[in-house]
Amino acid sequence: MKNPASNLRAEIAAAGYYPELVAETMGTVLAGEEPVSYVIQHEATFDRDELRRHISLLILTETRLLVLHIDDFPPDETCPVPYASANSEAVRLADVQSIVVNRIVGNPALHKPGTPVREVMLTIGWGAVSRLELEPASCGDPECTADHGFSGTSSNDDFSVRVSEAGDGAAAVTRTLEFAAKLSEAVRRQAR
């Protein structure tokens, strides 16, 4: 990316999803820092009979990971006109605990480094949201009726984004992989 800041602003405008609100939200959380890398995902979802849009931005600066979400809503009993919710979170790079990159490639026997990837799932954890999956514990005795409590796993799952060549385009997949690499490098530098 030649100039991430101007490219980001141009892509926000091109997305056409409340660009002034997105830019204002981004400006607040950037707090004067410049973007190093970014990922934008603009998607539509169906909520009952309503079509709703959503945009997520991941922005990497020299010191922080910025996460923005903007959702729109139809009029309801709380607001007589359509409205949007814009939230942002700034995470110190030192607080990033995990970066998981899941790649889907076609014809893996012929895959060469640098060739296109069909799909990427990027999951980043920093400890703000944990998912706990519990199930009843057992002792292995099929006749036992004692209560053995629960067993389970806990995992960080603060943010996930799935980008596919078919749905988002090859450039979006490449940008997501580049973002993941830059984020990994930035977090590694912080750990020194």
C-alpha cells in the first residue's frame, strides 16, 4: 500500500456506507496516528424481513489495533427514523494475545507460496471477549449417576473476519493476509 491513510479514506468513500460517519468514527479512534495497514469488510445481512448493512474496519497503527463497527437499523419504537450505531475500540499491540489465520486454498498439491488463496478467516484475541464452551463431565463409567460437574474450554474470540475471493474479491483476500502479517510483526516487536 503506497499511502494507507489516503487509500483507506478512498475505500470508505467508495463503499458508500455512511462515509462521513465512518470517517468521523475512524478519526476519533485514530487520535492523530496514521494507519499502517487496514481491512474493510462491508456486508449485508438479513434480520427477519429487513436487509441490514454493516461495515467493520481493522486498522493497524504503530502502537494500536483499532476495531470499528457500524451497523444501521430501521426505525423502531426508540427512534422514528433509520439510525446507525458506530463503535470503536483501541487495543494496545502489547495486549493482543492471539492472531489466528485460517487459509483455504484450492488444489493444495499444486499450491506455491504467493499464489492466490480462496478464503481467509482472521481471528484476533486480546482478552475482552472470551467464549466458554461447557459440557457435563463424566468419569467414564456408563453406570455412574454421580454429578461430576462440568468440563470445557475457554477461548479468546474478540474479532473474526471472513473474506473470500468469490464474495469479496481476490484483492480483499490478499489485503487481509497482508494485514495479518503486519499485525503479527507489530505484535512480535512489542513482545521484545
